[in-house]
Amino acid sequence: MSDASPSILLVEDDPLVLDCTAAMLADGGCDVRRASSVAEAMALLDEGPLPAVIVTDISLAEGASGLDLARTVAERWPQVKLLIVSGEQRPTHEDYPEGALFFTKPYAQGALLTMVRETAW
């Protein structure tokens, strides 16, 4: 395991959840970039640098879903780990790319951070 801070791209359309989750991950030592839509996430990915892990909610208000984002990332940047989250949906494994992980919301204290750290390495 590396001592480097894992770089995370957090994709969440609810501003409060985005802020709270980003703060929790940053407090846990992660380098966090934020996006509130798939379009915004793709712009950040295209400009680089690529994160070690993308944490994306499935349900996003504008346009494409987090599952659409996960599929695109898996095709274009297979080295990026994917953690898909939702409190409303429980996708089957066929719904998201091989190697991606699904995690339910709300998060238990520290559980998301642990999952991100384990996924990053």
C-alpha cells in the first residue's frame, strides 16, 4: 500500500451531499475533485490528470447517469477504478462495467473512505 493520497473524482448532483462527502474524503487524506454532472466529470477527465478512483452517484439530475459515466470511463480509461453509489437504486452486476464496485448510501461513518482507499490500491 502506498502512502500517497488517493486522487478521487466525486460525481454527485446534490450540492450538500457533494460538499459533505468531499469533506469526509479530504479529511481522510484523499485529494478530491468534484463534479455535479457527467458532462462536468468528462471535462475534468479530459483535461487531466486522471484520478485513481471515480465515485459516482447513479442518479444525476442533468443528462446522463452515473452508470453511463462508469461505462464510458471503463472504455476510455480502464486504469481508473470505479465506485458506483446509490441510495435509491440497486443495479445488477450486468448494469455496470466489470471491475466496478457498488456501494449503498447513506454511508456508515468511515465506510466510504475505507472502500475508496481499498479500491485505490
